[in-house]
Amino acid sequence: MIEYLNKNLNDMLELIGKLVNIDSGSKHKAGIDKVGKILIDEYKKMGFTIETQENNKFGNNLIIKHEDAIDTKILLIAHMDTVFPVGTALERPFKIKDGLAFGPGVADMKASQVTLLYAIKHLYETNDDAYKNVIIILNGDEEIGSPTSRKIIENISKSVDYALVMEPARKDGSIVSSRRGGGRYTLNVHGKAAHSGVAPEEGISAIEELAYKTIKLHKLTNHKKGISVSVGIIAGGDAVNMIPDSATGYVDVRVQSEEQSVEINEKIESICSIPDVKGTTIDLEGGINRPPMELDEKNQKLLSLIKEVGDSFGLTVTDTHTGGGSDASFPSHLGVETVDGMGPIGGKLHNEGEYMEIDSLVERCFLLSQTISKLSEETTIKTMSHAK
Ligand SMILES: [Zn+2]
């Protein structure tokens, strides 16, 4: 069964190379759409229909299902954007060395795109009708928090039973069973300008206020509980001899549970509502935009099924928690059985040294196709028992 994929390994690598060599940073619409076009053509060859959700600013989001789709209860999510700016692919194009593939976005997640495509191809070529039960979202803005695709994912999540998310497997091979959630806040601090030599008593320093807030916000961090609040960027002031009337702080927040996200949000709002420097005000923007993905009972069910599928062909599948966010949070939050990290094994993500383990490509592709096949059986059984 796995033979088909082994035979196609070179084609898979060639396609990964082609995709890696197209810059598709989240803000480079043309590149993302180019990646989309290549994938669209491949899915079309198998009779899949593509709904393109046009986007002016970011890459188009694609919703893909088969023309003979029956009951699309299995959602697959893979993003086409990367974190790398235009020019990176030219600077360090796709290359293979010592069993590893390198290049911008090779693991996160150009190789995952190809893994997904070939898992579907595998089902198609081996006449396993399971490909008729999938609905695929290829989005173009995951790396910046999915501002346009989140709604699409949430809408489709309402009608599916399972979600498999194609982020790469961790470097030890583990798939991802829980993730922290998080969000971003912006503090726009207003004070009153004055010359710091001539009339300092007339000024109210926005920077001083932001300094107090930075310390208070950082105190919300609790590494043991998985909470992190970090002011990552500050800006403010126009001249060294002026009391600054404005300052801005950009805050990154991570949480481990739904309960924490409510609690931290309340605390941030409360800290920003009371001035430490009299006369300042703060406009607070943002919020928690990715709920945490917790390993609850429903996700545990799907995880166990994937592990069984792995066992059936001699692959021991381990799972792990990771701090970073992904689109897996959205279906999971809406009650869909969700597992992430279904792509091939990769490491040094978002870094220059990003790599993908070539040996894991066929194995993870097979794991995915067999998981889809198994879930299809479950769906059919469920539908039948509902009909009774
Ligand atoms: Zn990713």
C-alpha cells in the first residue's frame, strides 16, 4: 500500500522544491496566490472543485472538495504563507543535504502541503473513496494570526466531525495534541507634551506611564502555569528635551487554558484602565485571538485513533504539547475532534536553519491517508446509525 508513495518520493520532493522557491510571506499576496495556483491545478486533476475566497490584501483562501463529495466530515487545514520576506528564496533556495531538505518554509509548511496532496492522491489512486469525505482549507494568513481565514475555518468547523491540521511534526517526531492560545494587545498611551527644560511641570509623560504598565503586565507572567505576557515593542517620544505626550506598547500574550484567557484579558483591561501617572489615558486594542487547544476528551479520542493507525503499519506515534499557536485552536474550540502536527518532521521553524526530514515524508503521508481512510469509516458508521 505504501509503495505508491515510495514510487512518488522524487516527485514529492520536486514539488516541495518548487513551492519553497516561491516566496510566500504572509504579506506577499502574489507569491501565496502562485503557490495556490500550483496546488489548485493538482487537485483539479483528481476532480476536486475549488472555491476561491478572494482577498485584496492577503493571499486568497481556498476551499477544496471533490465534485463527488458525499459527506465532508473531515477537515484538513494547511497554510500557504511563510514568515519569510521576499528575496529569501533567492538567497537560500531549496536544497537537500544529508537526508534533510532546507529552504524558507520547507517544513512550515510547504512539505506539509505536498504531504496532504499526496495523501489524497494516494487514496484516489488506490480507489479508497475516503477522499470524498474531506474538505480542505488552504489559507494564506496563518502566520499573522489568520485574520481573514479564521471565519472560514470556524464556519466549516460547524459541519465537520474531525480536523487534522498540517503543521509539521516536532523534531522528535511527535504530533501536536495541545497548544497554548494567545493574542496581541496594543497600548496607545496619551499624556501631555511640554518642554522638559522650560516648563516640565506642565508635561505628563506617556513614556513614564508605559513603563509602569510594562512592569505590571510582565508580572502577570507565570511560566509554571504556561502564562506569558511580554511587551515586545515600545515606541514613543519625539525629542529628548520634550516630555512625551504619546507612547505605544505592543504586547504578546500566551495562555494554556480557556479559563486563563478570560482571566488574563480581564487583568490587562483592569491594569490599563487605572493610570499610574495622573492625567494619562490609554486606548487599549486587541485581545486573545487564538483560543488554546487543550487535550480534552474529544481530542484524546482522535489522538488514540491516529496512534492505532500508526501502530497498524509499525509507526509509533508520540504526541506533545507546544507553546506556539496554530489554526488547530479554532476547530478544537468549537468542539471538533482536532489533532495538529500531521505534516512531516521538521525543526528550526521560522529560522534560517529550518529543515524537513526527508525520511519522514512517505511515513507521514501514509499516516495521513490511512487516518483519513479510518475516519471515513467512522463517519459512515455514524451516519448509518443516525439514519436508523
Ligand atoms: Zn505553520
